[in-house]
Amino acid sequence: MFATVLPFLMSANDAGVVGMVIFLGSSIIFGIPVFASRGMAQLAWAGAVGLALTVELVLIVVFVALTNNGTIHPNF
């Protein structure tokens, strides 16, 4: 399933680096509303962004683990 979408993955290390870049970029983009608001709105945004980043991090870790054990691998 992922092999056709992500043909550049060759190992779990590659998947981890790609996941790290995606996570860092999304944390910057998702963090903009937190710094642009004040008071209770800022707290609400911080909670929503924290939840979204936690879910994203779990999905990236699962993806890297599945790549590591061979469940997901590119077809060359």
C-alpha cells in the first residue's frame, strides 16, 4: 500500500529521517495559531496542536516500526 506512494524508502532510518522532517515542519506550521492568540484561546490552540502532534508522532513511530520489521517495504 505505502510502497507505491513512497518509493524512496529503503530502510527504517530513511523512514525515520523523513518522519522527523515532516514532524518538525508540521509543528512549526501548527504552532502559528498558538503564538498568534492570547489568553484562553491560546490555551485551547495549544491543547489542540499538542493532541494533533501526538497523534502524528504515534503514526510516524508505527510507520517506522512497520518499515523496520519488513511489513512495509518498497518494490524495486
